[in-house]
Amino acid sequence: MTVLSAVISTKSKILVSRQFQNISKYDLDSLTIPFHNLIERERSDHTYIETDKVRYVYQPLDSIYIFLITNINSNIIEDLEIIKVLSQIIQDLCQGNINESTILKKCFTIIFYIDELIKNGVREIVNSNQIKTYIEMESHEEKLQTIIRENKEKEEKERRKFIASKLEKNRQKQGKAGSNSFLSNDIITNADYNNNMGFNSNMGFNTNMGYNSNMGYNTNMMDHFLYKTEEPSSDIILDESFNAYRGMQIATKKEQVKILNVVDNNKMLNKPNINVNALFDKPINIVITENIICTLSSEGTLCDLDIQGTFNMQINNHKYSKVIIELDNEYSDKAKIHPILDKSKYNSNVLELKDKGKNFRVNTTYPLLKWKINHLNDSYIPLNISCWPCEDNESTLLNLEIENKRKNPDDVIYDLNVNLMCPSSSKPQIMSKDKGIIEHDGILLAWKVDALKSNQNCQIEISIQSKPESVFPFSVEAKSNILAHKLNVLKIFDEDTHEDIEYEIKKNITYLFTINK
């Protein structure tokens, strides 16, 4: 290890320091405080000072000092290069205004730049422009998590709109049925109707509409909202608010209006029913998600692999609170099951509640199975990605080919995106492409292909005015319905009645490839 610490300071105090060895604050102070005294004493034209233990390599910038603390045996040529690049970075970040306040304001950014320049105390072979490009690059993992979060938010918004439209249609059907159809043994006044049904004056939904934070239904709202067939009562029903809607009156005397059996038996029996089951296509929804993150070499060799998946279930009908799911499952020895499930039954590929006295909650998403795979196996990867960079003087000719190696015609790869760091200064030129579209925002070159069928490939050839090392790493993103292992639902039935239950199953598989040199 050569560089012990990189420091930016004034003549009196340290502003930013980055250590590359475990150094306590006391030891750091004992190394940095003598530096300023040595500068005042030496006053030489050299940019380094040696002591018995360490060497200081420094460069002044206005009232700021940038210096490295290294051991005596370090390569001073390399240390001087580090100081040169670091001073260039500080000038670019501060834009000529190099002072204490500017340094403190950009201290974390400076640390990020230092980490790109020095690794484990040794200089990385990069210049200031390359470091700037690396800092501005997007994190593949962060981007994947952002995509997953946005997809979940989008699905939730669509679900809310779907439920809202269903409720609105049912409300309109009630209005067409006539005002008498709203009268039951308990008269709902105009104000009570608005409060209990969840509609405000703008016909929107208020916070008590009946949704909770998990998009579930409030029981009290459903009790008011779902009409039940009842026998008409012969008791006198008083409606206090009915006076306000009587219209023109001949007599001036105000009397309390009594409504006696205003609806006959037939109309009471034919009241409109609003059934929550109709809000969803199927009583049970199954969503299987799997995220596959892997690292490949430019020749296509698999270097790293991480697979994480979840089997989610949601019940949409109050009738089915206890269900049993039979699976065709190749994840049995790789997956963990939810604590509420019976592990002994899972060994037979059956998902069943462990406690017979408990039920599944309606409109709640249960992650019944979770799995994680780190085993390097090419069969998990549906794509063959091969990259052929050729250096020609100061330019690089990059030929990239992607093939869907699956044989099944239903195994289609879609939303294929290739992202390469390619600043405008590199002057990228598209020599040829056979599919998709290409976008360039000045930093990132994106190649997008809508779909890639089985045994189908796509190819692109790009010329870039830079070295091959600047092309790597780049990322490839894709989606499909191909799970790493077989996982199918054979049957879902009610635990008590053994009645078969209809269900809908969706599979969301996301791939993120990082291709290194």
C-alpha cells in the first residue's frame, strides 16, 4: 500500500480527507498537523517533503492545499500523477472559485472522485474526464430497483382506476333503477349516503371510501355499500331530512313526513346488488416475479449470477378465505415458504395453511414462496451476448450480437435495451444494425429492440473515437416469461368444500446483464 491518505486543507484545518488504511483521528492529526509547519520551514520549489516515516506530496491551489500522505517507498512519479489529476478535478468542480466554503459544499462529490482515482492506496489508470464519466454513470442495481418500483406503482394505479370505474358503473346502475330502490329498512339520507358511500361533492373518493393503505376494502364501508335482500318491514320509518326535498307545499304547517311501506315487496326484492367479486376477473391472482442479475465477459462467459424470485398470491373474494394450492415446482429445494404455511405439505408441493383456525386475508398480497440462486449455470441465461471490439488507431469498432437461445416458440424476449457509455466527444457512428432503434442523449447510447423470438438474433456495429477500455462495462436489460426453473399452478381449491377455484397467473421476469472487458 502506498497512499495512506488524500487530504484537502487550508493552512489551519483539514476540510476533506480520505484514508486508505485504518487510521484513527488522533494518528491522522499527528500526520497532517506537521505538514503545514514543514511547508513554512522548507519554502522550496519542490512539491514533496520527506520525513523519517512518511512523504508528503502536495500542490497549492490559491489558499487550499491538496496533498497525499504516502510511505517512504511509494513511487513518487505515480504520486505526482495523482496530485495532478486530483488538482484538475478540484478546479473543474469548483469552477475557478476554490475556497473553503466551496470545498465543504462539494465534499462528498470530491470523495467519490478520489475513490475512482485511488483504489486500495494505488493509483487507477484514469484521467479526470474518464472519472467524470464514471461518476455520472447510472447504477445498474439502482436502475433495476427503480424499474421494479415504477412497475409496482403503475400496476397499483391501474388497479385503483379499475376498482373506481367498477364502483362508478354500479353507482350509475343504481341511479337508473330509480330512487325507490335505495330505500330499505334503514333509510339512507342524502348526507349519510355521501359519507358512507365515500363520494364527495366532486364525485371523487374521500379517504373513508373503504380503501386502506393496502388497497383493501373497509368492512364498514362494505356493510353500507353491499345491499342485502331483506323482507319489508311494516314499522313506520321516519326520515328527518325528507322535509328538505318535499317541493311545493300548500299548507304552511310543518309536519314530520311518515313513509309507510313506500316500496312494495317486488321492488324491495329486486334491489340492485353490488358484488365485490365482480371487481376482479378471477377470485385469485398469482404473480410470479423473478429478477436475474448477472455479469458476463465480452466473450459471453458467465462470471457472476444472482437470481431472486417471489411467488405472490392475492385472494379477491371473501368466499375463499381458505385455499389449497397444488404446484408443479422445481424450486422446492431452493425456495423458502411463508411461516403461516405447512412445511410438511410443502414437501409434497402443496401450499396449505398450517393453523386450521386461521384464514387468508382478502385483498392482501402474500409472498408464499421466495428463492435465491447464486449457482453459475449458463442454462439460466436465455441470451447469448457476444461483443467484438476492434481497435483501429484511436477509434474502436464494436460489433455486438445478441441471440435468444431458447428453442420453445413461446419463449420470447421483449423490451431488450442495450446501454453503452458513449459521450459526444467520442463521436459515435452507427455502421449497421438489423433491428430496433438507437437513441443518444450525449452520454448514453441506447439500442432498443421490442422483441426477440426463439432462435432469433440481432446485431449492431458501432464506431467510437476512443479506446476499447472506455466502452466497458455496458449493460443489457430484457424481460421475458421464462423462469429459471419450472413453476406452475396445477390446481387451487377450497379447503372446506374442495371446490375448484378460478385463478389468474402472471409471470414477470427481468434480466440485467453487465458486460465487462
